[in-house]
Amino acid sequence: MSITKKEVEHLANLARLTLSDDEKARLTREMSNIIDFAQKLDETDYDSVKPTMHANAKTNVFREDEIKPSFKASEILQNAPQQDEGCFVVPRTVE
Amino acid sequence: MKYETVVGLEIHAELSTKTKIYCSCENSFGGSENTRCCPVCIGLPGTLPTLNKKVVEYGIKAGLAMNCEIAEYSKQDRKNYFYPDLPKAYQISQFDFPLCEHGFVIIDTENGQKKIGITRIHIEEDAGKFTHDPYRNLSRVDYNRGGVPLIEIVSEPDIRSSAEANAFLEAVRSILKCIGVSDCKMQEGSLRCDVNVSVRPEGQKEFGVRSECKNVNSFSGAVRAIDYERARQIEILESGAEVEQETRRWDDMAGKSFLLRSKEEAHDYRYFPEPDLMPMEISRGWVEEIRESLPELPHEKKARFMAEYGLPEYDSGLISVSDGFSKLLDDTVGCGAAPKEASNWILGEISKEINERCITSDDVPFGGQALAELIALINKGTISGSIAKQIVPDMFESDKSPEEIVKAKGLLQISDEGEIAKIIKEVFEANPKAIEDYKGGKTNVRGFLTGQVMRATKGKANPAVINKQLEIELGKL
């Protein structure tokens, strides 16, 4: 196994996911398979190949700096679970 | 033991583009909460960001002004973390292919000029803004700032004191303002920085373990945070313990930093290429076009003020960091004033007035023509220097020219010898004690008598004429 259960737990924690023991075992196996598959690359000589940074070959897709109307605050807040004074309300967060 | 401080800074500057970085919502400070938002900048699923070309242009411009190499290939990446000011749960930033790298900024230090390396400059989006409600145990989020374009400027650990850090921040601010990519208003949060500090025994080659201080919101705060961290780390080392690598939060009110995250809890951002945005291939033609558009930079202005105007380095330095002052100086000299006289007024009464009014050097309401006229009025003997000082506040209040203000307020200088002689005689009569003292050999009462004549004329008497007439009248005693 190229991925440990501990690494899966770390990733789950970063992604704010709670996993059962069964899920942890399954993900450890599946993620190891993915990594092993990618490691097949090590069998080839790719020194002269440029890494692919993007799946799409297009570059320089820009937008001009022109203002367009924003949405109304009422529309923006439409899906807010809780709102107050025109703002989204979240649990008190101070970092 | 003697310790050396090593500082590196990460400066975030909000760009003054018209729109946000990935959508066409207006980019401006203030306004009602959540009124400059759209599905893109509040991170709704299924939306597609599109990069504002001006952001790339401004990023390149900042890079060129700070002597960076501009990337031929650059891309954007997702920086993943959960925090409610970041609606997508990731910030679009740049990881391994930033827009600009390997630059430098020159700062003035006690020991002359010093080069501070710029590791990189990259573009990214700002997060929303919190207001915390301590009574109801909740926080409110306003996403107007979400998606506002930022550049992050990362310095090399070349800074060796809080004073150098301050000089570097001032230099970066003056450059960004000068090239017009950011208004750099600290009070509006347009310029913020994180401070990395470590200490090492003098002479040691390796860097010490560093801490990173977040939430530094002013230049003076950066100075205080660096001095505090230096003292804290030296105390730890002196006690025989080791400094931990950690992230701390600077509390400027308390004048202290607090532990935010230890090394073990350090963020793991899991950067990966942003699939929604295409990479950039920056043509050399575009880079050269932007280079051509760069205005005269602060350090170039300083050199010109010294060489062409013969101004002292001190004056040149202070004026060159301000666009408003530099323009006022050039225009005043252009209208025929002597550079040193113009500089004295700018750094003297005009600066004083700006501070009292809590405005900036860009907000001086009159131009070089008015200042040149004020200086000419003194040199022609129309008004005295002290009257000229009294006129400066009026120049901030009204759009009248100095000459019009002088006429309207009846402040013309009195240079008539007969009139001044008459006033001197009146002053003698009103101050018999001083005259006795003078006769008794106390010649220093002259100063007092001159002052009395000035007072009697409300400062309008020509000092040279007072001097001459006082000599004559005292001789008659």
C-alpha cells in the first residue's frame, strides 16, 4: 500500500469529512491503486517531456475591465441559511 | 550575546482596477453589504471565472517597477482551505508559476542604499470581510471584497531590522502608488502585510527558526511586531530553549503577538492547477509595451531632484515618495520658483497643513502656479514670509490666488520707511522700560522691539525696513 490509513485520515480531516472504519479501509486501498497507477510513469524516461499543466491547450483567455451590474443583495442572500443586516451569518469566527 | 534580526515580508496590495479579478462586479471600497456581488464572486456552483486582463497588466507593471523577470508562462492555482470569508472554500492564487520573479527594490538605510530582493509577485483574489458580533456570538460576512484583485509581493529575507522593514514598506508603497496600480490606503486595508521574523547570533550563517505574524495592518504595526518578535525570540534562546516554527497573530492594541497555529497545525493547502482558468503566455511585446508606459519611478525622481534642482538628498527623498508633492515641485519650479524655496514650502507649511487637515499629499487643492506666485510675492517684497505662512491655510480653503487673498485680507507688506518710523516711535513710547535697558547697554532688546513693531502691524511690516529704521531711531536716543 502506497497510502497509509493515517494519510487518509489527514486528508479526510482537511476535507472536513467524517469516515467510518470501512470507508477508511476502502479509500486507503483505492487511493493506493491510483498512486500505484501513476507510478507507472517512473518506468518511462520522461525527462524531455514538458509537464502538462492544463487539460486544455488554450491560453490567454481574458476579460476586459468593464463594470457590469451586480446582483441585488436580496438575490445574493437568497440561499443564505441565516442572514442579518444584509450579511451572511456564520458561527463566530475569529482567527 | 548579540543577535541579528532577519525579516521577510509578504505584502498584499489591492489593485485599483474597475472590476473584480474574475467577474465584472465593481471593485471599490465601502458601499452597502453584498451589493457588489454576483454568482461568481460568492462561489455558487456552476459559475465560471474569467480573468480580468487589467489585473495581469497591473501585475506585470508592478513586477517591472520592482525589477522582476516577467514569466513567459504563468498559471493560476487553487489554494484550498475552509474559512467562511472564502465562499468557494478555495482561493484562486498562483503557486509554482507566478507572474513575476527575481526582482529587487532599493531602500535608504542609515548605512546608505540597500537592495532588498523580491522573490515573487503573484496575482490572487481577496476574501470577504467579517464583522464580529460579540453579544450574539455570531459573525457577519460581506462579500463585496471577495474577488477584489490582489498582488502578493514576497520579499527575500534580506531585511535586518524593523527600520529597514519600514523603509521597504514605504518604498513599495511609493512605487505602487506612483505606477497607479493601487491606491495603497492602509486605513481601507488596500495594503496589508505578514511579517516573517527570526533571530540568529551575530556572525552565524544559518537562519534561525522563524515565526510568521499575521494581521499586521499598518507600517508602524509592522515595526512594533518585528521588535516584539525579536525580543520574544531572544528571550527564548537566552533561556536555553528553542524557537518554534509557528504562525502568530499580531494584536496591535495589546502590543503583543499570540500563537495561532503551531508547525503541526500548519495549513496544508493542497494547491492544484485551477481547471476553470486557462494558463497565460505573456508575449514579450506586451511586456515591452507595459515597460514603455511606466512613469518616472520614485528613486528616479529623487535622483533628478538632486541633479537638476540641486536639492539636498533629504528633501529629494521626502518629496519623491509622494506623487502629489513631486508634481507640485515640478510645476512650481516650472512656473519660475527656485527649487529649494519650493521644497521648503512643500515640506514646511504645506506638509503641516496637510497633517492638520488629515488629508494626503495628493489632496493639495492648489497647483504649482499658486505656490510659485506665493514665493514671488515674498521675493518682490509684497508680503513678508510670516504673512505668507498665514496665507497657506487660506489657499487650502479657497480657490483664490495668493495675490487675491493678500488683497482681500489687506495683508500687503508695509515697506514705507516713514510709516514704519512712525510705528517705531509709538513702540518706544509704549515701552519705556525697554528703552531704559537699551540705554543701559542691553542691546538685545532690539529683538523685542522688532517683535513689537511686527505685532503692531500684525506681521505686515517689511523686516528689512524695520531693521534699517530701528537702527536710525535707536541712534537718535
